[in-house]
Amino acid sequence: MKVLLADDHTIVRQGLKSLLESKSGVDVAGEASDGREALKLIGKLKPDLVIMDIAMPGLNGLEALQQMQISYPHINVIILSMHVDENYVTRALRFGASGFVYKGSAFDDLELAMRAVLKGEVFLSSNVSQVLVNGFLQTSAEQRQDQAMLERLSPREREIMQLFAEGKTRTQIADLLSISVKTVDRHKENLKEKLGINKDAEIARMARRFGLTG
């Protein structure tokens, strides 16, 4: 089985690679430090499985996951993250994740997830399952409103929102996404209209509120 690892922490990738190759006998075919690099490597390496974090710069794991399911729907993805609140988990599952493992779990949980996913099953570590149950019982009106607002945004709008929140300029975003500055400005104005905000600085605040960036 060929696996691609996507995590912005080099030491985490190295540790995972060592464990996967020594204990699980899998081939770690490639490593990515952000979502955009992961998408490029998937097209090049054609892995059987992607193990991916959520909190990555440039293009976070959830946005990358959604794009993967459009371009590479046959590839299984396991989210491995410290972020296990209800918003992250439900979005990951909605975007096509086959598994969600809490980063604080034992390595055995990741092995169980890989075996389940390869059998066509969905695997959630116990911490993640509990979050879903609690969230179902306690979801607030504000959380439902945030989720509805986020779902009104296009994938490109969410991507640009994250980049603005990370401090990228209009020109840097245009260069990174291979679009014109005018197109960036149009997306920015659409964001402000959909979110009901007036100032550019509020885009970053809303991105953090929605969990698009740290």
C-alpha cells in the first residue's frame, strides 16, 4: 500500500513514516507540508491512502480534502489531527474523509483506521466519536449559523479567506493561485457581502472563527 503523508511539521512526518514502514509494512511514497503540495503529489504519486493533518498553511487539510474528492475520488483519506471539535469532524466526513483519528491516540488507532478504510468502512477514534455525540446534543444556534455561513462560501472563497488571514497580500494570493489581482478583489468583495462584513480586517477574524486558520 502506497501512502502519502501531509503535515506541516517535519518531525511528525518523520515519526509517522518510521512507524508506518516498520510496524505496518506500508510504503510511504511521499510527504507534503501543506494541502496544495499534497494535491500535486497525489497526481504524481497516485497513492492508495492519504494521511493528512487539518491545520496546514496556504491550503488547510479540509479544503485540500474537498478538492481531492473532486479530482481523485477513489483515493482514501484519513484525517489525523489534534483538532477534533464537531465542526472539523463533520466537515471532514462531509468532504469525503474515510477516517478521523485524534493525534493524541496510540498508533494502534491509526492502524485500525487503515485496515477499516481499506475494507470500505469509515473509522473514527473514540475521542472523535464522543465529540460527534456531544456535538449532536449540544450544538448551539451560533454554531449552526457559522456552519450555514461557511457552506455558502465557495471552495475558492474559503481558500482566499485563509490566505488573507495568514497575512498574504492581494498580489501574493494572485500569484499563488495563478489568477489576477482583480479576481482576488472580486472574491474578497463577495466574501464581505456573504459574511455581512465591511472591513478587510474582519475577513481574518471570521476565518479564525470558522476554523480555517489557527
